[in-house]
Amino acid sequence: MHSIQTTCPYCGVGCGIQADIIPGERSLTLRGDPKHPANFGRLCSKGSALGETIQLEGRLLQPSIAGHSVDWDTALDRVAETFAHTIAEYGPDSVAFYGSGQL
């Protein structure tokens, strides 16, 4: 078993998570990191269910435009161009970002 210390991505608290990976089985167990000062091993309901969200099936694993895979430079250029166009046409209050406390 291989263990990785990481951080819960949900709220801004930054609770410590320990991921125990079983090599060759494509499985892992997540639990609160008992040594982390933000949560001392405890997890809320979202952190406790984090393991249910890590499957790759159904996830977009690379950039896509109109259903076609593209490289990162192409995708980021499209995003930048679209934001610039939207701001030019509708003003600076026409765009917004949402990020979790960990972003």
C-alpha cells in the first residue's frame, strides 16, 4: 500500500486527507489525516464522500472544443479570446469566476 497526504478540495478549511493506494488494484481508501492541524483526522460529509468522486469514467480528461479534442494552448487561447470578446461587448462585469477555497 502507498499513502499520499493531500488536501480536501471542497471548502476553504483545507482539511488533510490521507489516500491509501493499493498498487495494481486501481483502488484507494480516503480518510482524514490524523496529523493534519486543520482537522486532526476528522472529515465533514463532503470530505468523507470524496472517494466517490474520483473515478475517471465520464470525466473530460483533456481539453475539448465543440466535441473535438484539442491541445491546452488551443483551449486556453479560445478561453482568453472569448473572455476578451465578452468583456469588450458587455463590459467588465459580464464575466465572473467561482473557485473553491483551495483554488
